[in-house]
Amino acid sequence: MGNWVINYWLSVLFLATWLGLNVFLFVHAFLSYEKADKYFYTREILGSALAWARASARCLNFNSMLILLPVCRNLLSFLRGTCSFCRRSLRKQLDHNLTFHKLVAYMICLHTAIHIIAHLFNFEHYSRSRQATDGSLASILSTLSQQEKDEDSWLNPIQSPNMTVEHVTFTSIAGVTGVIITIALVLMVTSAMEFIRRSYFEVFWYTHHIFIIYFIGLGIHGIGGIVRGQTEESLNDSHPHRCAEFFKQWDNHDSYCKHPRFEGLPAESWKWILATGILYIFERILRFYRSKQKVVITKVVKHPSNVLELQMSKRGFSMEVGQYIFVNCPSISYLEWHPFTLTSAPEEDFFSIHIRAVGDWTESLIRAFEQKHSPMPRIEVDGPFGTVSEDVFQYEVAVLVGAGIGVTPFASILKSIWYKFWHADHNLKTQTIYFYWICRETGAFAWFSDLLASLEHEMEELGKVDFLNYHLFLTGWDTNIAGHATLNFDKATDILTGLKQKTSFGRPMWDNEFSTIANAHPKIGKAAC
Amino acid sequence: MGQIEWAMWANEQALASGLILITGGIVATAGQFTKWGFGAYSIAAGVFVCLLEYPRGKRRKGSTMERCGQKYLTRVVKVLGPLSKNYYVRAVLHLGLAVPAGFLLATLLGTACLAIASSIYLLAAFHGEQWTPIESKPKERPQVGGTIKQPPSNPPPRPPAEARKKPSEEEAAASAAVSGGPQENPVLVVDEVV
């Protein structure tokens, strides 16, 4: 429990603040519409549904403003860089940007549901009041526009008893934009479901761009002024507390109370979303600008199991260990940017990524590079992004755990440690490394085994055999492989990988591993991916 | 874009539309809105759509994540035959189900979403996709009895073919033989475990 608190206290604080703000905005707006005199007559027709609709609208504005921020990755990188004096745990929060984006999206869906249901009741109440012939306050209020000299002083948007709510919906700006942006929201959510996103990324990526329709629609949703409150002037001369019960006498010339006059609420959504909207536009322009910078491909290596290594260089590019870049190949797709962890060390004069063929885009890319007779496709790079894993170098003993594809940042880390060691970098405090590599089968990561083999070899040459201790765990073994392993038990190198350390099968027993290491060393730094 | 299975997205969209239809229907019926009869219809249509769409179909390539508890509904949906398998039929069905709900504001959103799901299903049908149920393979029970084979009938040490009738004593004394079987060991053999 204590460990959980240490690791997650900042996330919990951040989320609690966000939820707290949501609750505050909701309750504040709710009370203001439920109690204010300005809406006394409006509430007479609509009841509490007015307050529910307005409160959820306020939260929708707030969350729509927030949702664009976590996806401005260049802005986040900028924050990360400028806040280098900030605690690491603060900067690490920036890595969870997509989780926050999804949480805000769920909140938007929830408030959309509340908002729509409340407005359905509102329209129904307006319709009933318009059709009522019982002479109640509500029905008098509904017929107001027909009697006043100034046409704009109506309260009920349903102007005639024959008008259906469907008709009002599609003839008012609020109604039409509301329907359109809700459909856009539903499409965005269904195409972003994890199953669809992971299996058919293009469907998600292209459909998600209808957020543009959502934001434009949200901005103009309120300009019709369909939510009406009593004007200041009217409140002064005919306050509802004084005049409401005498509504039957409003028509009389000698009555103290005149007909109340109403005005529409001005649109406020645009005020919320304008700033972050502009920030996001800047972000996209910046991504476009950075993508236009020339990327030179210095080397292309084809590894077994359909893995392609691309070594590139770009003017002004500087990276740290554990970071990733976004790559775009215009000849395959103009709009798709895919993230890849950097596998090169910062000390090298190029940066590299290893690409495995797992889907449409990656397969097309690998095929494009395999064409011997056509020129190499142009690559655009944006980045690097991500929190740096430089903490690893601060510990004398480092335990690194890489599972499956998570082994890629460790390629960068191990290479960097090697370079620092070689150049006797004083910042490198690491004396011993325990590296645990867990994967189903090594086929896809044969390039990483080669890296380990060369590191092992160089350690031997330097006589520092115990600097790098690595353990490889294969979880996808069967009796055939195990049989082979037992037969070749006495061989010096492992038959599967050719490394000096033997491969283990199954998952590591962490209790044993950690206690062995803990007994040997007092202070350990651990990194896992 | 070549490997997209549109039906998978259509399925998510249709499931969402079903839920929206149910919600809109409940609001209209509970609030006793004008024309709330359409609301009651919408609840029924929404429930039907949700039940039909809940079992996810099998992907053409790769493994498919089943929805929680979908295997019970898979059996029912399978029985419906072309209604569930053919996506043209599904597209028309969804469009037909959506239309009546379009007459009421509360369920209008459900209509729009279901109509979009219907058009994505139409696209899927053009691409020749169809719904295949995800069935769990029956577990292969290891036949315990089957792996035990009869011990070899003529185990070593074997005398040379000419002397088959007269087993030589040196060979008999050499190694441990499998017990049982028609071989008769002239000397008592002991299994030594190293």
C-alpha cells in the first residue's frame, strides 16, 4: 500500500483536482440557474431540467477545453524541457497524457447524456405549455411574443401550438448543431474503442478528425440564444417576486406589473475553447513544420523476422535515452504518424529505430525499403518525445526489466551505458547491471540478441565480466524447445540465442530474483518497460 | 487501409446505437412525452439490436477479443442464420428498425446512429465480409492410456539373427533389460538408476 501511494500520489492529486473542479462548476451553475430571479419565469415552465441542462453544459465547456491539451505533444515536450528543475515525478505525469485524454472524453460523454436528457424534458415542457389552454402562468408566458411590440421578448421558442419539438429542433441553430456534434461524438467514441484502435488504426485516426466538426459545432451551438432569462430592465420594474402571482393582470393598463421581457443567453462555449483551440492549431502547424525538415537516412539494415532498422540523421535533432519519435512516410500515407522508440544511444551520431511488420503501414514501409531499384522513400520525423530514463545512470546497481516490445528502450539504455563506460563518464555511477528480458519468443528480437552478444563480448575483452548480468526468459516454450535445451545442457553457449547466459523458460520468480540481488547490494535502481 | 474489417466498427456503432435507443426510449416513456409510443418501440428495438450485436464476430486474421459472456448469445445468434451471417440483411434490418424511432425527438439520435451503423454494414457487405461466430475449440484431453505403448517385443541385448534360438550369455549379462514382454532374461537384471 505504501508503495502504491509513493508511486501514484501525484496522479491521484491531479485527478482529484480535476474531479473537484468538475463538481464545483456543476454545482455552481446548477444553483445559479435554480435560484436566480432572472430565470424565475423560465423555471415556471421548465422546472429543474433547466438547471441540469445548464450545469452539464458548463462541465461540457470545461472538459472540451481540457481535452485538446493532452494531445499537444510538442507543447508537453516543451513543458517537460523547461521544467527540468521540476521533480521527476511531476514530469512523469506528462507521460500519462493519453489516459487523461480518455478520462476527459468519458466525462464529456456523461455530461452529453445529462445535457440531452435535460433538454428533451425542456422541449417537452415548452411544447406542453404552448399547447395548454388552462390560462396558467406557464401558458401565458408561452404566448408572450404574440402580444409584445418588440418581437424579441419571447420566452418559449415554440411559437405556435402546432409546432412539434422535432420541427423546433431542426429549425434552431442549437438543435441542428446539437444533433450534428452528438453524432460526431458517438462516431469518435465507437471508432476509438480499444479493439478497433489496436486492430484497425486508420479507422480510428481518420474518424477521430471529426473533432473539428465537434468544436466548430460547439462554438456556434449557443448563438441562437434559446435559453432565455428576464432582462435587467424588466427585473427592475416588474420583479417576479412582486408580479408573478398577478399574472392575470399583466394585460391591464393600470397594473403595476408589466409583461416580463426576456433576452437570450449569449453563447459562452467559444470563450472556453478558443484558447486551447488556438494552441492545438499551433501544435499541428509545428508538427507540419518539423515534418518538413530534412531527414537523411544513413543506413538501412534488414534483420531477421521482418525487422527493419533505419539509421537517420536530422539537423538539430538531439535525443536522450528512452525517448520515442513519430514517423511519417508520405508515400504510404500523408496523415499517419506512428510512434517508435529510439534504439540508438545519444552518444552516436545518428538516431535509429527498429520497425517490425505488424500491420498495413509497417508492412508497406518495409516493402518500400526493400525495393532495390526505386529511390528510398522520404521519411518525416517528429520528436523526440517522452520522459527520459536517465535515472538509471544514477544508481550503482540497476535492475532493468524489459518485456516483449518493451525491450526497445533498453537497447538505447544499454548502448548508452556502454558508451559512458568506455569514455569513463563520471556521471555514470552504474557498476553492475541486472537485465531481465522476458518475451514469448526471440525471433522478432534477434537484433537485440545480437546487441547483447556484442556487449557481452566487449565486456569480456575489458575483463569486466560481471558488469552486465542478463537473464532471458522465454514464456512461449514447448516440449520440443525444452527437449533441445536439455540435450544441449553442457554446451557453453545457449542454443537459441548464442549467448553465454542460458535461456530460462517460463516467467521469472521475482521474489527469488529480487532477494538475491538485494542481499548482494544495498541500494538498487529499477526500471521496467 | 486494405485490411480493415468494416464490420467490426459497424458492430461497435450498432451496439452504441442500441444503447442510445434504449436510453431515449426510457426517457420518452417515463416522461410520458407526446408520442411516447415511439419511445416504447425504441426500447424494444434497442434491446433487440443490443442482443444481436453483442456477440462479436471472428476476425479474418488474428485473434478476436470476445466480449464478456458473449458465448451464450453467440449460440442464439448463430441460429438466426442469414439474418446474422449476411451483412446485407443486417444493414437493411438496422435501417428498418431505425426508421420508426426517427419520429420522436428523444430517439432521433438513436435513429441517426443506427442508420450510420447500417451504412457501415453495407460497406462491409460490399467487401464480402460476413459474420462468423467465435467458437471455443473443444479441449484436447490427453489420452493417458494411449501414450503407454507396449514394451518392445524384442529388446536388446539381442542375439545375432543366426543365434536367435540360443541367446549368448555375455550379451545377456551386459545391460538392464525392460521387464515384461516375451524376452526371458537368462540372468537376473537389475535396474540401476544413476
